[in-house]
Amino acid sequence: MSYRTVLAGTATLALLAAPAAAQEFGPLLTPAELSEAQSSVDPLVIDIRAFDEAYAQGHIPGAVSAPYALFRGPSDNPGLPPSEEALTAVLQDLGVETDRPVVVVHQGSDVTDFGAAARVYWTLKSSGVTDLAILNGGVSAWEEAGLELSTEIVDAPDSDIVVSFSTEWLATAEDVQAAIDAGEGSLLLDARPESFWNGEQAHPAAARPGTLPQSQYFVHDSWFSSGPVIVDAAAARALAEEQDFTGADEIISFCNTGHWAATNWFALSELAGIDDVKLYPESMVGWSNAGYEMANVPGMLQNLRNQVFGNN
């Protein structure tokens, strides 16, 4: 049985069994819930799509343009988080306040696109924003719900936020090495497809293929039952329990550049409600370029088999 079949069944059972109850703000909002929230709690809506190609062509009314690149590192290490000083300048310019709800909006084109929203959510949470949500399905879901878009450019008033980046959900290379040295207790979870995990593929900016020693993989798209809409909290918790993720003392989520890994972090931490889930933002690009130990034995064995027996 596939992950998606399990998720779809779990989500249906949860909806039938769960009593109706008012939900707190976030971590996911439907288009209808966001529309209602704009009339009640007045959240700051930040649109992380590219300005010219997307935002200027039509966005959720009142949304501020905040392209994803503002929350990423340089091209040779895109997973590196911006400095506290750089994040302070960005968030002040966007009008972000720690006590005002913020909704992150992406396009919703596919499951990979969700990783951008999750990565920005993680950055904002680590920067001290307490009420956060992602528009599930993004602008695509907003349009499918029949809600209007606006082309009016929104200038947010500057805020006085000063970022002190929390380490509660952050794993550094030193943290990862410590987990490897300990040998037990921490789950190093690779969000990439198996071909990356076993060393058959590598990111262009990575020094070499492979994964973290002692890691296992759980592909980021496993949290989506169909289309680009991620599952709800009940389904995420059920899948996490099925995979025994709830039994780990600590989970460190990683990928190539902390993009796909942000989806695993969001699903495990924010939806499934598991404590001590951390994101290693630089992931394998940063790790490999720094010269740390790599593991790609499965890939080497496969290459050896190919050499001996051919590719068929």
C-alpha cells in the first residue's frame, strides 16, 4: 500500500471521527479561512513568489511581495540562512511583527513548491513570529476557490523587529556531527528521493554525491495525498507514528539545500506535533563542501553491480 493511499484513508477517517471545533490560527489555512482571517485578525500576508513573473500579475489582495530569494543564501550554498542583521532588515521592510499573525503564500504549483513556503515559515518562526500559517495550496487554491486577485502593489509599513534567531529548530553542522558521533538517539532524515540518498545523483553545487552517515530517507512528497495540498494534522501524525518517527529523541531533517527538508520539518513539527524536530538548512551542499564525512555505500555497490553485470 502506498503512502498516499494510507494518507487518504487516514484523513477521511479523521474527518469522520473528529468533532467540529474552532481551530487556532495556523499552521495551515484554506483559502476560505484566510479570507475570513483577513476580516477578523488582519494577518500580514506575504507572497513569496517572484515579483515580476507572479506577484505583479496578480496576488491575494493586501499581500506584500516577499520573494523566496530574500530568505535564502548565495548560489554556492543556497541553504545557508541569512544573518540576523540581514533578516532584521528584510523583516522590517516587509512589516513583520512578532505579535501579528503572518500567512505565507506560495504558488501551489506542485509538492516541491510547498518547500519554499515551509522554509520561509521555519525562518519566521525561528525569528520570533508566534502566529504563523501557510495557505494550503497557495495562490492556485485561492483561484480555484473563486476568490479574486489584485494587481495593486502593497507597501507595508516598516516594523521595528530585531531578529534574534532561535536555535530551537536549527541543527548546525556541529550538531549533525555530534548526532553521528553519538550513534543513537537522533534520527537523521533525508527528504530527497532515494537516488540522492544512495549517491546516484547529486545537487550541482554539492562537492560530491552521498548522504549523512547513519541516515534514512523519507521523501518530502510523502505528505501529500494528491496534488500540491499537504495533508492535515491528523493524517500527518498517523503517518509519523506508522514510520516510528515519534520514537526518536531528536529528528534532524535535511536534503540538498534545506528546501525539501523544510517540508519534512513542517509536517513532523507543526502538523504531527513532534518535539525536537530540527532543520539542517545547509544540508548536503554545505556538508559536502565543508569536507565532512559522507555515506554513499549503496550507490557505490550499485555502480559496482552495473560494472559487473551491466545496466539491465
